[in-house]
Amino acid sequence: MGVICGALYALLRRLRASRWACTGLCALFLLAYCTMVGFTASISRASIMCLVSMAGGALGERSDLLSSLGLAAGITLLFNPMQ
């Protein structure tokens, strides 16, 4: 999922879209993908991690993989603790 979203982001950047536009379109893609395959724990975790990485990039910050994983786990447990 991250590879596909990264490829879409790179394609949009190559087409000279702004970082915020790329992040927004990738977020819509992630939402559509999650809806199509179902909101399982692994899909939710991967999409939250992608969103955190892209949002950090749009804000000009570096994204830490372990911090993204921790945030994704916390959000997943907050909304669906039995998953």
C-alpha cells in the first residue's frame, strides 16, 4: 500500500502538483482503497502510517517510522480496541 501511495505521490509531484494537493489526493486514494478492501487492522495501520508520513512531508518535517507506527497503533486501538 505504501509503495502504491508513494508512486502516486511521486507521479503527482512530477506533474508539478503542490505538496498539499499531492497529500490530499493520496489521502482520498487511501480512503477509497480502504473502503474497497475493508478496514482490517493491517490496512488501517498502513494507511495511517502513510498519511502521517505524507502530512509530515507537506509540513516540511521528517517522518520517523517508529513514531508513525506508534501513532497508528494508538489510533487503531482507540477506535477499535478489539481488533
